[in-house]
Amino acid sequence: MTSHRRLGVSVPNMRKIAKESGKDHNLALELWKTGIPEAMITASMIDEPDKLTEAQMEDWVKDINSWDVCDQVCMNLFDKNPLAWKKILDWSGREEEFVKRAAFALTACLAVHDKKAEDEQFIKLFPVIKREATDERNFVKKAVNWALRNIGKRNPNLNKEAIKAAKQIQAIDSKVSRWIASNAIRELEGESVQRRLTK
């Protein structure tokens, strides 16, 4: 993999390119191999989720070296495959910064996109979120926080459960976990989220 040769293409323009190209698994694989961040993001937009294998997910996640590629790949492709739930558990325990970020970015994306998921599936992820809430690396802690907030914005029941989990995280003796928790609680107990959930 070559690294960070940015072309300066905006995400809306990448979406336009992807729409014009249409879905194409083989082209996605070729684009990914270039190592150019914008090409990698476009690859995630044109790849076919039903052709995604566990081996490909593992290959791609190891190549990620920026937060935007990580989040876009999770949002555009990984969260549309049933393997996503397994990968959250696999990757959350890994040491590499962007592999771990991918676990929590996936959680955040599934909380928005997977309309069929049961509350219990998300509740089972709270111990994982709690376990990783002391990771001081910026891209990890922000994703852990994002996952917690998105779960808590899904519905009233998960809002209560996420606030409860956040309060447990807040009690951990760690500056990072206190930041993750207090930031999440502020949003989840906030007026705009509460108003939207009671509608």
C-alpha cells in the first residue's frame, strides 16, 4: 500500500463519480489497491456489499490509515453486510488504531442504518464500549464516543440504556473515559435528542 497521496476530491464529487460508474466489485478492488484515500473511499461506494467476504474486510481494514477512509468504508460498505456485527467484536479488541476505530465507527453506522436490529444487539455492545473507553488515542476515543451517542439516539429504550452505560464509564478512573461519558450524557440527556425521541 502506498500512503496519503491526497487528490483533493470532495466526498460529494466522489459520490457523483460512484453514481456514474455504478456498482462494480472488481473495479472497487482495483481502486482500493492504489492506496489513494479518495480512490479507496470511492471503492467503498461502488463495491457490492453481497460480494464482500470476511477476507476482504480483513484486508481492507488493515490498509486504512486515516479517519475519513475508515468512516466512509464503514458507512458505505461494511455496515451493509451481515458480517459487520461479528467484525465489531473482532476489531474492538485489536491494537491497531484504525482497526479499533472501525469497530466503533461500524457500531455508530449500524445504530443509524440497521433498522431491523434488535435493541439487545446494541445493549450487548455496551461492555465492549466500556472496555475500550480508556484508549487515549484521539481517533479511537472519538469513535467510542460516537458509538455510544448513536446507540443512545436510536430510540427511548436505548437512550436510557446508553445513559446508564455512560454513567458507568464516567466512574472509571480515567480522563479519557470521563470525557467520553460526559460528552455522551450531555447530548443524550439534551433537549433536542429527548424531544426527537418522544415524538
